[in-house]
Amino acid sequence: MRARNQTKKLVTCLLCFTFYTLHFTLYAVPRVTETLVLSEGWNAVYIECTPTNATCEAFFRDTPVISAAAFRSGAYSETAQYDESGNEKLQAELPYLQWNRGEESASALQSIIGGNTFLLFATNSANITFEGVPAAPKMTWHKVSSSESVESFNMAGVSSAQETIPIKDYFGEGPFGMSSSGRAIYSIYGTNPDRPEIKDAEHGGFGRLTPIARGKAYALTSTSSCDWPGVIGVQGDSVSFNNGDNYASIKVMNCGTTNHTFRFTMVSSKSVSGEEPPPISRRLPRGDAISEPGYTNVDVSVAWDVQLKAGEVTEQIFSIDRSQVDASTEYGAILVIEDLGASKMRVRLPIYVAPVSESAVAYPTGLWIGEIALTHVTWMDDTNSIPVKAGGTLKMSVMMHVDANGTCRLLQRVAAGMDTNGTARLFKELANVPAEIEAPKRFSTVMMSVDTPVVAAEGGSVFGDEADFTWAIAPTARDNPFRHAWHPDHDGKTADYEGSAPSGDDFANYASPIKPELWSISNRLDFSWHELGNRNLPATFPYNAEETTSGFVTWEVTGLIAKRPIKSVGTFTLKRVFKAKELEGN
């Protein structure tokens, strides 16, 4: 009988894990070439890439492989099911999932997923070369000693920058241990289709180890139950610039017990479209406690090294400029991570730039929040208004929304939240927020009148060039500084309270130079991205991965004093914090 009728411990329990536990999107663009070298009989292999033809039926169609089994490393840590008495397990662990040629519909294993180990039975020797999307290895170890049956062993694969490497160098800093006492490693082989065989790969002790090979898998004991993929641990399967994203990141951990230096390299990938990836930059680490980190371009085949202590994590942050990317084209590349230490472990990950769909929120659309810092103010004599440096810096928060048409609005307050479809939405008032918005948040600033929650920019204003706003605090506004609870009587009288004040705020309407009891206050706030605020100079609006921007601001206030407007100048900084296309309820 073939493998489907074999003794069911090591192979038959295979693959009722239709990989629902592994979440990986098969992208069309970034991929590499991988070759499986198979001998006649049983082969334990580590498959690094998810093939473009990932179904077992398609992948093994023109090969001598008639049976495949995928090792589920996490099966032993799954929650056990018991009967009502609490004594008997209703379902045994399924460490393997099985596929058999001709029995595809009844096979638990349906597809080949990269980053996993497999047992393959081949009727003759062969090399299988294919293209696929690489994935980081993931491995959950369960505690097992060499005295237990080999069916209980961990099956771990090798992904190394070298063809062969000593066992202790690759597995020595993991749960396999650094001593040969009570630990064992076995190779899997044999030509009996009913059951594979094993042989001791240590050959007389841990100190005299036969090298293990890249792309192969082995049966190992373990001193503890834990997650350990090798010295390189990766959180995530890719560096993905999803729909409309301008930046992406990946976290990498030193899972070893000693210090390691990891080398990062971006390389070209095979591409259906033939398109080269767009300019990608990476964030540089902070140089000291004060300076802000910058970005540098990531060129193909240029490497950078990161030194990590045991257990230390690095987050590599990458950015692209969407203005240089065709919105309808997919782009991709490959990120290679190598351990320069003894293990020589290698991890390859796809870098994927998704096309922009209609639902994407294009830069710079969204809610921008930051602050203005006023450093100079006009000093007025009888004839001149002279800007002088103030005794201190006046800082105030500022909020601006840019809609999908590029219209800018200055906001005094706004409510934000995500609806049940995961769409970011903004509302003029908290009372306007519908029930489908989950946990809405309200933001506000004191720089504008509470009676003027939204101010549209003047015609011709452009975010990233110039944006000008004007608004007035009415005489009867709740936050007009001339109106307060202790005023004797807000009855519109003149300053001597004898007669009614003429209408309007123009001093020409008054016989007395003393203004009346109530007075409106007009405001004009001008944002400029031009050098030194000089509108005759070109505007500079560079994109950065933090999605922040800055420039110069002028705030002119009329009505606080009788002579001239008060003009304050300074700088502004803004950050896009919410990708909402429109301001609802406006």
C-alpha cells in the first residue's frame, strides 16, 4: 500500500491544517527562484517560498512526488478537547497534514505554503525548480527527549546563506541545546512508501557533527516548549505598502542567546509586469537624544548592518513617494536578512507596493493636526508696524482638513472615528456622529472661536503652497473677550452708556475714539510653504514617511486695539493623523 495506508503516526496524521492558521497573501510581483533536490523515496525539506502554482495538484503534477505531508509545529500546543468526564481526549494532535496523488478531494493538505517543512515521497530522483513568494520561517517547538518515539520529534528546516552548516551553529542557540546529553537530531530517508526511516545525524556526539544542508529538514529533540524560528525572528510576512500607504515596516528580533549582527539587503525580484520598484527609502536610526532621524534611499544590492543583543528588536521603517508610482501598477522587490554570526541563517521577504484603488485616501487628503509657534509680533508707533522678537514663544494647536478635491478647512473642533467597514470618517460636531462609528474621538483647539468651528480657505489656496483663512469673532460671540459675565449691561450703548452706538465696527462710525462696549475681532491666518515665507520663492513641500510638514505662518488680528492690526509671525508643523476624505456635516 502507498503512504495513504501507512502506520499513521509520523505521516498519516498529516495536514488537516489547510493552513488556516497561516495568513499570507500571494502577491503577483515579488518572487524568487527555489529548487528542491529530491532523492528517490522520502525527503524532508524546508520550502521557503509559496509557489505561484501553490495547490498540491498543480505543483506536483509533472513531478515524481506522489505523497506530501506538511508538519504542523503548533499542533502540540493547541487546546486539547476532552469528553464530559474530563479524562479522554476527543481528538489526538495532528502534527501532519497529508496529500496523495489521485486523492486530492480527500486530502487534508491542499496547498504548499512557504516557511514550512514537508515530507515528500518521490518515485525517483528529481530537481523541482519553481518561482514563489518567500516567507519567514515560523516554528513552535514542543519538549521531547531522545528516549521518546521519533514520531514525537520536532521537524525543523534550514534556511541558510551557506549550502551546508554545522548543526550546532544553526540550532545551537535554540531549544535544541548546546550539549549532546539527552538531545538528538535525525535525518529522514527510506524508500518504503508506507513509512519513512530515520538515522542519527550526530554521528558520535555533538562535537563531531555532519553539516546540515540548506533547504533540508530534520527531526530534533527539544529541551523546552517554545516558539523559536532560528536566530532571526520576523514579525510579519512582508514589507507591504498597502492601498494608498506611503510607508511600511518590519520588526526583526535576535532570537539567539548571544549578540548578533544582521545584514539587510534589498534585491530585485522576478516580476510579471517587469516594472522596477519605485524609489524606496529607509529610516535612519536616531543619532542622539535630540536629533531627528532622517531617511536614506535604499538601492538594490546595497547592504546595511544592524547589531542586536539577545532578545533585542529592530523595526526597519521604509517609505515611498506615491507621486513617483503609477497608481495602477504593482511593484515589488525582495528584502534579504542574513545573520553574519555562526548560524548564517537567511530570511527573504517580499517588498510589495500595491496599486492604489478608488477607495484609497491619496496624500495629502485627511486630517492634519499640529501647532503654530509665534515668535515675532509687530510693534506699533504712530506710523509704522515693525515686527520684533517677542519675549517668548506663543504656541497653539491647529487642525486642518484637506478633502479629496484639495479644499482646505481650518477646524476649531472635529469628531473622528472608524465605521463598521473600517473607513475613517470625520464630522463637524460630535452630535453628528452616527451609531455605526465605533468609539468616536473629539479634538479641539482654542485658537479659533467656538462659534466658528469650520473655516474654508480662501480661493486659490493650495495645501503645500499657500493656504489663507479669515474668520471673525462676532460682538455677541460666546468667547468674545469684550463680552463677559461682569459687564454692567450689554445693551449696545456707547462708552458713556448714554446713547446707542452706531452699527458696525469701523471707528469712523463713532464720534468718540473710545470703542463701544462690544467689538468684533477679525482674524487672518496665512500658511506658507515657501522659503522664509517669501511667496516669490518656490514652495518646498517634500514628502516624508512620518507624513509631517512645516512652514511659516502669519496671524493678523484686527479689533483688539484702535490703531492697527496686530501681526504675529512664526512657524507651523502639521502631521496627517486621520485619512478621511471629507468633513461630514459641514
